[in-house]
Amino acid sequence: MKTLRLSAASIGIAAIFACVQPAFATTQARADYTAALKHASAAYKADRIKCDTLAGHDKDMCAVEAKAAEKRANASAEADYRGTVKAKTSRRIANADADLMVAKVACDTKTGQEKDVCIKQAQATQVKLVADAKAHKTAVDARADAREDTRDAQNKVAVAKCDALSGTDKDACNAAVKAQAK
């Protein structure tokens, strides 16, 4: 009798931990996300302080590189935390935007037509990277939709096969189809 109670208590405790564990995992991921954002902010501030010793274009370049690094780190933290295709696409777009910020300041050393071409080239590269990120997201979404459609079609075929049966065989077949659909 004591072993029965002990086993029941063990199962109850295991069930509680099974329910609590996902909440802990979410909290842990949130903590990692918050820590990554704080680290990005601290790194940005430290890099900006280093920029104060510089002057002119070097100072501008240093400042924009620091801001771009912070932007990349924040987007990466967000994508890692969310783990969605949309968040990963946003990270790719943020990286493209950060590259554009740096490239525009790098173009400041040039003058006239050469500067205009440099900026247009940087913008064209950014547009291409953003378009590639959006196309990738669309492709991933399309593959997911195709998998779901295929699964639904296969499920309908299995149900149709079950309908041809009768009695307990039909019940067992339908139960197997439902279990497989989950």
C-alpha cells in the first residue's frame, strides 16, 4: 500500500514538473532575450565612448558602425527569442538597413558623381537584400502551406479507406487516422 501511495505521489510530482517546465523554458528564453538586449546597449555605449576620441569622418564612421552593430544585435536577439520566420526575416532586413547606414557614411569621403554612384550602389544592395529576405519568407511560408495541404489530402484518403470498412475494423481504422493526424 505504501508503494502505491509513493508511486502516485511520484506521478503527481512528475506531472507538476511537466506543466511547470514549459513556463520555465519561456522565462529562461525571456531572460536570455533581455540579457542580449542589455548587452547590445552596453556594447553600443562602450563603442560610442571610443568614438569620442576621434574626429571628423572617422568619428562619424565609428558612430554609425556602433549604431549598426547595436541594430544587428537587437534584431538577432529578437529573432532568436521569437524563433519565427517573420522575426528571422526582420533580422535580415535590419542587417541590410545597418549595412546601408554604414555604406552611406563610407560614401561621404567621395565627392560629386562618385559619391552619388556610391550611395545608389549601397541603396541597390539594400533593396536586393530586403527583397531576398522577403522572397525567402514567402518561399518558407509556401512550403509550410504545401506540407499542410499534403497532410490534409493524405488524411482524407485515409478516412475514405476507413469508410470502406465496417464494424470494429472501421472504428480501429478511424482511431488510427485520428491518432496519426495529431
